[in-house]
Amino acid sequence: MQISLLFKALKTGEQLADPTTWKVRQNAINVCTAALGLVFAFMPHLQSTLGITNDDLLMIAGGIATIGGVVNNYLTTATTKKIGVGVAPEPEEQPAKQPAELKADSLSGQ
């Protein structure tokens, strides 16, 4: 049931409840993704300490960036009603406004 709600939020015209909270979380995930990328890029001693190669570090950083990108894309789409998957729902028709009726008194200047 909860999984279907995650996918429902991706439809055009739908969004997650409390989008502000989700936007804050999205920003935190973006910062963490960028920070982890920097850690892997500037810590060459990990290679000798953990016994991993430069290619391993690049694969780990690429995986983190991929997951972060997917989460970022989901949250961008799921926290707004303006974009999404599928056809946008047709806007509800507003009744046409009738022009105000003029009274004979207002035309004669009385």
C-alpha cells in the first residue's frame, strides 16, 4: 500500500504530503552525496588502508552519485503538482462570469 503511494506522487497533479519537509530532506541528501564524492576523491590513503584500488573508489563514488541522482529526481518530481508522469488533469471549468447588469438609474445619472 505505501509503495503505491510513492508511485502515485509521481503522477502529474499529485504530490507528497508536506512538500517542504521533503525538499529539506532532498537538500540534505544532495549535500551528503556531494560530501561523500569529495571524501573519496581526496582520500588516497583509503587505497592502502582498505586495500582498494582507484577503480574501486571510482565505482563506489559513481554508485553513490547514481543513487543520489535517482532520489533527487524522485523528490523533485514528487514534491510538486506542476510536473510528473502522465497527462496533466484538465483544469476544472470555472463558470463564466456574467457582466454586471446595469440599472436604468445609473445610466441616467440619477
